Amino acid sequence: MQTECSTLDNFLYEFLA
């Protein structure tokens, strides 16, 4: 589950960054 969340988290992190 963490792997799937990590993908979305990374996407949002890059978008916000």
C-alpha cells in the first residue's frame, strides 16, 4: 500500500515543488 501511496505522494510533491 505504501508503494502506491508513494507514487501519488511523489506526483503531488513534484507538482507543489
